Amino acid sequence: MAKEAVSVVFVNFHGLSVSDATEMRKGLRGKGVSYVVAKKTLASKAFKDVKIEGEEPVLEGELGIVFGSDSIEPARETYTFQKKYEGKLSILGGVFEKRFIGKEEMTFLAKIPPQEVLYGQFVNLINSPIQGLVIALDALAQKEA
């Protein structure tokens, strides 16, 4: 898991019921993301063997590991479930581009919109000046008429 995963999110799942965990697993699996519960000592050893750069975040409480082959999807999906199960699930940090990152950086990554939304925002951005010019020219044409 540590070698193949592009992005890994460490989560504390203290207080999460079995039914909620099962629902979360199904939701993650639907997005191509996996979730496992791990012992902290074994997880630390696995990531040290892979030689991840930086300092490992503090792993408090029960440790769950969310990982996948997409760079952003594990963080985004974990953040979605963190909002749903507020107080029961929290992001502790993770691994991104072969280096450890903290809670704040992982949460920032989780808030990046999906690629389709970014495409839409880009099209709107490049269309905005053209649309403004058309409106201005139309106003001038109506003023002279």
C-alpha cells in the first residue's frame, strides 16, 4: 500500500460506528479509494521503509489510512466524510508526492475542486472579458440608435 499509493491520508476515526465506517468504505470504494485500519507502529515502520521525505505527522487516536492512485481524491473524499461525521473522523495529515504533510496542507488539498469544475472555472475566466466587450458594444449601439 505505501509503495503503490500516490496519495495517503491519515485519519483519526475515534467514535465512528461500524455502520458509519462501512458506509464510508463503500463511498470511498466507489471513487477508487481504499480505507484500512492500521496499528500506528506498523504504519510508521511501513512508511519509513518506503523512505518518505519530511517528518511524520503526530498520529493521535485510532488510525485509519485512506489511499488511492489519484493525487487529490483520497483527501477530497476523506474531507467530505469528515464534514459528514463531524467530531468522529478527522484528518491527521498524510503523504503527498512522496513527502509527509500536516493536517492543514492535507485539508487544503482536499478543498481543491474536481477537474471538471476547474475546467468550467477556466472557461468562465477566459469568456468573461469577451462577454464584457460584447455587452459594452451592445450598449454603445443602442445609445446611438
